[in-house]
Amino acid sequence: MQLSDEEKLRYVNDAERIIGYIFTDKDLLIRALTHPSAIEEDPIAGSYERLEFLGDSLLGAFIAFTIYERFPDLDEGALTRIKVSLVSGGMLSRQAEELGLEDIIIFGSSEKGTGKRGLTSALENVFEALTAAIALDGGMAAAWDWVMRTLGEHISRDIAAEPENPKSVLQEKLQVDRITPTYELVESHGPPHERIFISNVLSNGKVIGTGTGHSKKDAESAAAAQALKRLRRADKGKKLK
């Protein structure tokens, strides 16, 4: 999908107004807004996929540092629950929707024809990609400012008392034995608008759960849920002996 200079200018102007940051590298901004369906011949180089990877890590680091400094009395488990909640796909997609990012995502014709069934995932991905793009264009301080402006108001110690999601519960359970679970993407298949991801969760290099989902985060969450079921079943078996 080839955008005219006029179309690019409109996307750039709308995006910069929404996110409150003026890019030096306008092409970088366009890439952060471009869904893989719009660059089917080379989605890696032309879409937000690589930026999404970097943005995911930056978001986690920014939020972790902030809550570590802000809540010195909370333990690791509580901090983990706050972090996981703030960088979850649901939170990021809601923030992106509230900002109006839906209107500036560059979709390909194949995605438009589906009624944007993958919109929620795309909103999350674009939020992460924009975080990375701002960091690359303007430095960490600019990216930090963007994250705090969009997610800062949701940082609350109350989240630590809310029901945990599978990933945070599994992390707390394994950390009793000083083990940190790791996740690996096994495969992804299907067209961009309805891609399916399969992920494993590992403990000390051993696969303890596998899950599928329409995003990497959903697949990891499903893998963690399966691992928890297996661990609880094993714990129950030990108690019965």
C-alpha cells in the first residue's frame, strides 16, 4: 500500500496532535502507525512490528522504575501485579482508543475488508510502537514523558490488591524457589487481521505450559494459566500422599 505525500502529511499531523510530540523523522512515525496488512510484501521493514518489540520492553522498564520509586513499602509480588496491569494489552488498547489512535492506524485493504477484527490488538501494538518511535526520535526523556502522560494517572497501589492475572500469579509462585518464568513464542500463523500466536512458558528451561491467543500477550497469559493448573494439580497430589 503506497501513501501519497498528502496522505502521509495528514497521518503525521493527526498523530503528532494526538500524542503531543513533533517528530524529526516523520518516516519513523509513519512506520509506527503502519499495520502489517498495509505492507504485505515486507511487513518487517515497513510496519510497526520491530518497533512494537522495543516499545514493549521500554514500557515495562519505565513502569517498573516508577512504581519501584513510588511504592517503597510494597514487595515484589505487589509491584509485579501493578506493572502487569499497567502494561497489559487491555490497558494499552483502551488508552490508545481513548486517544483516538484508531483513526490514524494505516491498515491494508485486506484488514479493512474484515471490519478490523484485529483492532484491539492493533491499538495495543501501535501504542507500544509509538513508545519506541518517540524514544528513537527524541530520546528516553521524551518517551518517558509520553508514557507518564498516558499511563501515569493509572498508577495506583490499589492495583496490588486486585485479583492477579495468570502471569503475575505464576511469577510469584515460582519466585518462592527463586525461579523466574520465561516465555518463548513457538509460532504464529494466519493473516495479519486474525493471526494466532502460540507461546510456551518455561521454568528453569523446562516447558511447563503452552497457550494460544490473538496476541503474544494473550498467548503468554494462556500458557501461564495452564502452568498454574498443572502446578496446583501437582501440589494437590503431594498433599494427598
